Amino acid sequence: MAVTVDMLVKKIKLEPVYTRPELLDKEITTSDISRPGLELAGYFDYYSPERVQLMGMKEWSYMMTMTPHNRYSVLKAMFKSETPALIVARDLEIPEEMIRAAKEGDTPIFQAHQATSSVSGEISWYLNSCLAERTSVHGVLIDIYGMGVLIQGDSGIGKSETGLELVKRGHRLVADDRVDIYAKDEETLWGEPAEILRHLLEIRGVGIIDVMSLYGASAVRNSSQVQLSIYLENFGQGKEFDRLGNGNEEIELQGVKIPRIRIPVKTGRNVSVVIEAAAMNHRAKQMGFDATQTFEDRLTNLITENGAN
């Protein structure tokens, strides 16, 4: 996903100091942020002009101790044509030499009201989300009680129909057919729909339906964390499925592992209710309420009592 300076400005709500329409179309190619400390001292080895430049109180205070000539010389060396933007936090004063150097280097300047650490966190979060590598998987992503559940399985097994039933039961559709997944960090997966399929659901025999129009805004989400994978599998002789809930199967996406539960599909089984229960049971385990462990403890106690008798 391409990110422009204009998109960042609108998301973080930055105030323009110097810019032009064509400068707002500059593309940001990396989520890394540069705090130009050594650069202000004239050390430009390993300088990364392609990063968004963020200036806080420390950098600004040192810069204001410099003579106007030295200040202009250093800023002119900092501002390259590939530099997306310079952001000055805390509404600090912008010296005239900075604007002059920015005009010559075709680099827009913006001000932020927040503290430098807050601005840095917001920019990093937004750029990491937008620029993270995406993986497209076949399935349906549903928000069930606030938990993102990825429903997968062979083509024609009933993933979209199950998703529709879950929407009817009050849960929210995130994506159908194609789910774009990316890692927000080392432990968090996030999923979103392809733009062309947003809020749409395809049901064999019915066609494409607009969930937003039919069921309202409360039935859809634009994105969701992916916390659990459900794999729908045809029930057949000889196939083994987890009966106690102590299986530890996992699936790895973008280097992040999430638990996977295999659910057999058979005539007469209400799969949507089973998935709903699986999601609630997974959340209960995360909160420390493990029904399998409770059963095993009771079984152990019963064996101990019988052995004593």
C-alpha cells in the first residue's frame, strides 16, 4: 500500500508550515523515522534522507544556538528531494532559515501540537500498518465477540454461508473470499479486505450481497486482529478430530503463530454455533478458564479416590 505525505498529514492532523500540492504527493517508502541529532552537528555519514524527519525540543534547542548561516547550511544539507517531510513537534518556532532551505530542497514542513514521543509513536504505528508486507489468504474473517476469527477450508465447503449466519447472529464481517493479512508486530496479526471486496459477501445461488446495505454499519468492520483460525473439513471415516480440546495445532502467517481449530462439517451440524462456541472457549482459556484442564483435574481426583478405596 502506497503512503503519501498527504495521507500522513491527514491521519496525524499536522499543521502545514511550508508545502506545495506536488510535495503532498511525495511517497513515503519506509516506516523508519529519523531524529536529526548528529546531522545538526554536521555528521552526515549514514544519514537516511528517505525517512520522515522528526525534530523535538532537544534538536530544536541545539539548532537555535547556531548562527543563522550555520543553521541554513546544515538544514540545506538535510533537505534532499527524496526527503518526504520534516515534522516539528510541540508547536516549536520555525526559523526563517529552515523555510528557505526547505524551499530549495523541495521538502515540506509541518508542525505537531503533541510531544515528540507521542508524534513518533503515532507516525510509526500508522506507517507500520500501511507499509507492512501483506499476505493474501483464502477465507472469511469475522469479528466474533471482539475476536478476529479466520475461517478457512476447501472451496465450496460453506465458509461464506457460515459467515453470513454469524453476521445474522450479530457478529461483524471483516473480509470474504480474500483476506489481506500483515504483522503489526512480532505477536500481532491484522487482517483487512481487498478494497474491491469491502463489505461484500458472495453466496452460491444468491450472488454477491452488500452486508453494509442489508444489515447496517454494525454488521461490518474495516479491519480486525486475527487471533484464531478455524479450518472447516469434511467429516469422513478414518479422520480424527480433537475431542478434548487439548490439541495445540498452530498456523504461521507473516512469522506470527496463531492457534488453529479443525471443525468437521457434516449434515445437521450448525457450524456457525460451533465456531461461536470455539471463539468463546478460546477467549476463556486466555482468561484462565480451561474446561479441558478442569475435566482432567476431576478425572485425576476420581482415579485417586477410587484407588484409595
